[in-house]
Amino acid sequence: MKQLTLTHEQIEYALARLTSLIELRGLNQTQLEQLSSVPQPTISKILNRQEAVGIDTRKPSLPSVDVLTKLFRALGLRLTDVLNEPDAVPQEIVGYLATPLTGVVRDPKSDSELSAVVARIKDAVAAPEFSHPMFDVYWPGDHTHPTRNANFTPSQVYRIDRSRASTFDFVILLCCAPSYGVGQENEIATQAGIPAIRFIPHEISRMITGSFIKAVDVHYSGALSSRIDFDKAELTEALRSIRLIYFKHRALYKGLNGDGFGPRLRKLVDERSGDYKQFASELGIDISYFHALMDEPFAVSNPSARLLKRMAVLLHESVAYLIGESEETDAVYVESNLSFKNWIANADGIDARLAFSIREEWRKGYFEERRLAVKRDYRRTPMTISDWYKRYREVAGRTSNNERQQNIFG
């Protein structure tokens, strides 16, 4: 693996993506400073493309990797994911700590105990055994607190928290008071395949305990109105489990963060519908979510399989095309192409030009048929060596007959 170093072009792309997301979410520079801890003057100079603190001296007009990382983190995204750089050495394993907030801050005692519990969780996360890479936990109460950071709109808070709950490495769910927020974050993480650590009491909603989320449970006693106690050793063991899951997922799923879904969806809708509001209505979603599907990273919008199938029907495309599957990743095509190469490498006395034209004709026909097969159950087996040979004989036979007829009647 490699440390992340960026080319001039990658930094330019990152800045363009950063600017568009800031505008999309309606964030001002003061809010961005609160979320990122990057000074507002530095943010202003970066966005205005002037020299700033934290600038790489070899590229004086461009921000450093560290500054870019903090700014994208403020939006709930990883710089490595935005740039699709899965092999960079991880400096930290990032977690999202979901707790009740709005219903708690009205009670000074509960608010004080919540802050104390969060501090004890962060202390356990910062243990020396978790230093390479280290854990870093984000708590919304530090940045978008309902009273201390009331300048954030509901839409901004939702997009920031949704981004984090769907793209970070794990979530911690503190289930210690009724909260619509924690329930939402539980489901967002479930749909994104993000593992969780859940702090749960002995009695809790069956909707939470019955959730599909992959979770390690840590039991606690008490309440926010008095004091909450949990076993630090139990939390430490849960964090060890999260580290194992993280490295396994990192090995299995690298390279899945391409950012082409939104532009592809926009182009298709522009060409085949043109009416965003009508398309969103037919799809069964709010227009704001439709715009998020086009503008937000795919990991954040994260449409369900059912929505993708509906889009495929409305746009007369395959789900595979919508999510960016290329010929190189289509299993039938890959296996068929391999058998073709094996056939042509070992066959004697064949017309190579004719053989390659047959393969090209098959390729075009296969992908066209797959594209048109959106509304029905479509399955096709790969071409084998014998299939290629049979098709070659048929085409060669027709070609030979045509030539004989031309000689006779020509």
C-alpha cells in the first residue's frame, strides 16, 4: 500500500468536487470552519484559489492533502473515496457516534451526562492499542449541536449526518433515550453495510434489537437523568471486532467508489424524460432526493435496489449500466472473451479477420440484448470454445456460398 500523494490534476478535481458539494448543501465558510476546524480565512483563500496556510510549497496555489482531507471530512466524505484511491495507507479508522441530542439538551442534567458518556467513549477509543491506525470518532454534538450550532438548517444537518453514517467505517449508536435521529442513523448504516457498536439497556425497542444492522452490543445501566455506566472492557472488545471488519472490508471492496452514477443518471433523464419533477414522482421519491441522486456521491445518496430497478424500467436501461458496470466487469462477457482468445490461439486454418468480426458482432448483440432485457428475467450463459467454432463455421459457410453464387451469376 502507499501513502496518499496527489497530482496537480487530482487536487484540481478534488477542489472542483468540494466546491460543488459546498454549494449544493448551502454551506457558508463559517459553517465549514465549524465542521472542519480549518480556519475560515484559509477556506476563503482555498476556494478563491489564493495561497493559504496548509498549502503544499511545491504547488503554492493548491491545498495540501491534510487540508483537503479535513474539508471533505467536514462534508462526511473521505478524500480517498472521492478520488477513488483505495490503496492509500489508512491513517485512521473513522467512526460516527450517534446519540440523542434534540430531546436531551432541554434538560441540563441529561445534557451534562450525555457529554460525560461521550467523553468516556472517546477515551476508550483513544487507547494506545488502537493507534496504528488510530480510531477517530465524530460526534454531531461537537459540530451541529441543536443550540450551540443552531445556524445549520435541517437539510444541512441531514446531509452531513447521512454522509457520515453511510460512508464512515463504523457507527456507534447510543440507545439511551427516545430519538428519531439514532433510529435513522441505524437504518442508514444498515443499508450501507456499515458495522455498528450499539450501547443498549436491558429493555429497548424491538425495532432496534430486531434491526438488520451488523452490530456488536455493549450493555449499559442507568439513565441520562442520573448516570450511565458501561464496562470499558466490553467496549474495547467491540472496537477490536470493528478493526477486524474494517480490514476485511478494505481488502474485499476496494475500488468501489466511482463517482459516475449521478452524471449518468442526469444525462439519461435529460435525454429520455427532461422533466425532473415528473420523473421523481414516477420513481416515488421527493424531488430533493432526486437531486441528491444526481449531485451527491453515490455512497451518500445510496439508492436501494428497488429504486434502481424502477429507474431501469423508466429509462429502459439495465441496472448494471446505471451503476456503471462496464464490459470489463460483465461476467458473461469476460468469460466469453477468454474462451474466444483460447480458441483463436489454438485454432488452425481460420481467417483471423473473420473471427474477430464475429466476436465484435456477438459483443454488440449481447450488450444490446442485455440493455433491452430490463423488463424481463434475463439470463445468458457465456460463449464456449465450441460455441465460437460453431458460429465461425456457420458464418464462413454463408460467406463461401455467397462467393460461389457471385461467381456463377456474376
